[in-house]
Amino acid sequence: MITKPTTKFALVDTQGVVVDGATEIDVTNDVGSWKELEIEQCREDTTGVISEVSFPITFHFAAKELLEKLFETNGFYAEALFRIYKRADFSDDYTLVREMRLDFSTYKADRNGVEIESINDDLSEYISSRKSTKYDIKVSEIADSKKWRYERMRLLDNGSWSIPSWDEDPDQDANTITVLEGDVATLLMNVNAVEMTPGGYENIFQTQEHSDADGRGEYNDLAPFFFQSAEAGKLYGPFTVTINTKICASCKTTVMDYMAHLRCVLLWKSVGTGYEVIKEWTPDESSYSVISSEWRCAWNIDWTSDGDYEVAEGQGHPAFPGIYLNAGDCLAFAVLNKNNIDHPIAGYRSSARFWAATEPEPKVTLSFFGKNLNEFTNIGVIDPQQLLQKFIDLMTEQDSAHRTYTGEIDWGELYPAQVRICAAESLRGFQEAVLHGQFSDFVDWMHALGYEYGIVRNHILFKPREQYFLKETTALELSGDEVADLYIEAADDYAYTNVKIGYDKQDYESVNGRAEANGTFEYTTGFLRREEKTLELISPYRADSIGIELLCREADNKSKSTDDSADNDIFFVALDGDGSSYATYKAQQITDKDTGVSMFNALFNPYYLVQANKSLLGITTTRLRFAGTDMNRNASIGSENIYRDVEIATSDQLFRPVTYSFATGNFKDLPSPENWNGLVKFTFDGTRRAGFIRKILKNYSLESETDWQLWAFQ
């Protein structure tokens, strides 16, 4: 009786170049380096367990001749399958253990044999070779049937003005004005940068010219202003005015009391009326002095209208502090000589000279919450699962109507909103918007959100990280006599000294950008080592609401014909959507404490990304110490302090930063895909231990030990 070999190898010419594609050729005696044929089950960091095979194989004799003919005919486009069969003890029947495609791009041949590597035909191979390929995807091909009915953000419209100063050099032209008793004069104020809501109300920010009144104490004939509210439409207040300057005055008088009647004033007028004083400043008492027979005084003004009841009284709304403007109202900044022209203190009608000092830099600003006339914009969005499947279709070059390779996302309960993706070109209103992306960025984005993927043959599944580390599932039980040579080592992979989490810093061409809080947060772990080691959980996809609004404003400005540095960016948003369209999720919002700007996407603030990644971060530390951020440092989400340390319970820890390495006999099979994310439990020297698979190497063709590496759980 002839005993069959325990292992059988076969080749299949799938292209039918030499033999029929359905014919299997037995090459059991033609495989030279079968000792290297190992099956690997492993994780990439904290992904699910993935099975891989990619080892060089050497073929001789008939197998060598077959592969040579295939390569001669089709080069590295040649195709062949390599199959491994295993015969059970006391049986003549073979069972297929593994089928692998041969990679002819690794083909090497000499007179003795052909060496070639095997690769899987499953999805993981396509991902490995094409994950960094950038694809241009038409949004219309994968867009959700529902659009995002985006309620436009109300950002600050703002402008600034500078007041020409004089350094009191008598040889230089003096930027001074002379004001007679009872007279008022507006100061020259040059308008600088202005930012207004596109498509909003046409408020006027302009240079305020110098102008005198008629000297009779009436302001009706004063025409200049630095700001005029829109003549039509509903306006919103309050308007915030800040003045930061030092104004100086001098007068050739012998009476100090003359200087006490000089004023700096903020003027306001409504349509059809003259200016009224709503705020005035008296000279600083400590500033009085006499220089070259002239009395001098000064005003050190550092003022904001917010919370000011004096201007409220002047405008007739004493219960509401600050400045409110109706349609067509004007504001002007001026100086006033209140000395009585009918009873001159100096004995004759005198005048005072005013000028702005060089320090601090004389500056006036005005800001208010603008409002777009189009309160809503409909924007095309993408279900992330549709984008995932599109990437798979492109990487595998499969027909979407007849799919072999599929993708899925199980969102779990990490976020109480629907997550949707938006291309920058969609925000800019492009008619045929294109998303520019690569699969590796998609993976990094999901990783930052707290998700991992697992691949079983032709299917990839993303789900919350903890669901790939199943503490209640047993993958395999190993008794004490099945385990040899246990080594316990610290897992340096997770010995992080600090953590960066969030998004790359954005530079906006808008002062509103200072309000954005969704940037990078940095933490320290409390662990010290010789060299810094940083865990980076930085999402390639953006979640900054200011960036979204500013791109929409480019569409309002009809600037779609010009390139923008953000055109290739990908955004994502938290949405509600039970009806025919999506609405912005606003159960939680980010508020800038300095400006009052409210922002969406609070769920994706780095503070909450930390909460979603506690299981990963808990491997290293039980407490993250907040260090800083590269964006807004003065924002809040409700009453939540987002700039604080974060405690992580030991129970949240994914696994301990320890590895178990040991060996088992070849007879012990590997865990099945249904259970391989569970715990491998084993006993060594009478001690019971358990861990999650990190890596397993098994050679089905050789009666050798199987090597195991586990992340320690207990």
C-alpha cells in the first residue's frame, strides 16, 4: 500500500495559455521552498484580525516549465493559482487549505527553477497595493438622495480704521485739526480691511473725512461718517465698536479750566436727523501740563461699546446696553470744544488743536453679526458607506452592477447624529463637483473617529474599535501542555509620551477664523522616556464649520471660476435627517466666548474625539493632561470645559501594553474568522492568561511549531 503525502500542491493556468483553465496540475513534487509557505493572521495596530499570505515559492521541473511559458506569453500580466491541500490522518481525501494567486511581477528564473511570490485574491491585497492612489470621483455618482439644507452661519462682519497720527515733530506735516469754541470736528479715519457677509445687507464702511461744523454747537451740517447701516432690510444688534487711541490737545490759554471743557465724542444720527452725542470722554486729569506757554491734555481711550449703558441712554434704549442701529443710521468719531462762545473763558474766542499720538497705534473697529439674505443653502452630501464602496470599486476595478468586493460601516453608538461627507467643490457650488480622495485617508479619518476595520476575504467592515476586541468571546483555548517558551515583553508600540488629536491647523483669510475650535489638541500622558513618542490621531477630513461657511461664501461671491487652496479638501458634518432633507445637528454647539460666534460639528471637537478613543488611549495612560491647541483657546460646548484633563478608567483600556509570545505544535489549528477577534486563553506554568491576537504564523506544509503573539488582557 502506497501512502499519500500529507500535503499536496497544485497549479491552475487560469488564462488557459498552456492547459485548459479548468484543469488542475499536480505539482507536489515540483515545489522546492515549500518550507516558507506560512499563513499569517495579524492586526495592523488595532484593526481587526486579517489573514495574509505573501511568501516566495520556488518551483522546479514541470511546474517551472509551465510558469516560464506563462511569463513568456503575458509577462507580469500572466495569471496562475497555487493551491495547498492537506490530508487528514487515516484518510485518503485531501481538503483545500489555501488558494493563492501568483504575483508575476515578482517572477525570477534561472536554469534551476522559478521563484515567485504568492498573494491573496481577497480585498486586503487590493487595498495594500492601491490604498494611496488618488481618485477623482464625481459627487453626483455617490451623492445621498437627500441634500443638506444648510442654515447659514452668522459670522462677524467687521471693519477697521486707522487715525493718522503726529509725533509732534515741528518739521513734519502735522495731522492736527483746530476746533473753535462751541465747534465740533470729525477726525480723519482711513478705512482698512473690511469683511462683510456676501449677499448680505449693503452696510457702508468708509473713510471718515475731516469736517468742521458751523461753530454754533449744532451737528446737523456734519456729513462725514465712518459707518452707515444698510438703508433696507432688518438689522441685528448690538454693533460692537472699539476705540483704542491716545488723543492729545493743546491751547494757548492761561486758564486750565479751558482744557476741562474739551471732549472726544462718538456721534450717532438717524435718517433725517442731525448727529447726537451718545458717548463722550473727558481729558485724563493726570495729563494736564504746560509746554511752551500752551496748556496740554490727553485722552487715553481703550473702549468697547459692549455693555455700555451710556450709549444705550443716548440712543433711547437704556435697558439694552450697547449700540443698536436702524436702517440708514450713521456713526462718526469727533472732537468737541464745549467752551461757551457767549462767555469765553479766555476773554476772546479761542480754539484748541487736536491730534492722535503715535502710541498706541490709533485704531477703531466695528463688528456685528451679519446675515445672508439666503438663509439656507442646499448642499450635496455623501453617505460615508457609499464613498467606501466607491473606493473599493475603483481599487478592484469591479463593475458596480456585479460586485465581488464590498464594504460596510457599523456606526455603533459613538455619535448621536448621522455622519455625512461633503466635497469642497460642493460647498463652492460647482455644477459638477468632484471629490478628490484616497482610501488611506478614509481609513485615517475613521481611525481618528474611533473606528477600525476588519477584512474577511472580500468584505471590509468598519466598526467601533472595541468591537474588534471581544472580551466575552473565546477565540481558542490552549492547555498547559500545548504551550511552550512563553516570553512576556513590554509593548513599546504604546509607550507614548504625548498625544495629538483632531485636525490640521487651518489659516483663514477672515478674522472669524479665530473662533474655530476644531483644530489640534495636544495632551501629555504622564509617561517619561528617553525620547519623545507621539500618538497622532489627526483626521485628514475637516470638521471646521468656519471653513465650510467661508467656502459657501465663495459660491455667494461667484468665485467658482478661480482655484482655491481648499478645492481638494474633504469635510464631514453631523446631521439630523428624518424628512426630505438633512438639517445641521445642533443639540450641541461650540461657542466662542470672545465673539459669541456659534459653530456646529461640536460632536467632532477634539475633546469628544478623545472620548471616542478612550479604549486606545487607555492602553498608555489613565489620565491625559491637556497641553494646548493651535486654534481657539476660549470656546465651550454648553457648560463643558473642553480644555481640561481627561480621566480614563482602567475598564476602558483595550488591552494592557504587554505582549505574550509563545509556540504551539503544528497540530493546533488557527482560530476561525468568526472568533479570531476574541480572547486566546492559555495556561503556562500553572498560570492562566489571556490575550488578543497580535500575530500568528503557521506553516501548513511543514510539521513545525506555530508562533503566537498576543496583546495581554489578563
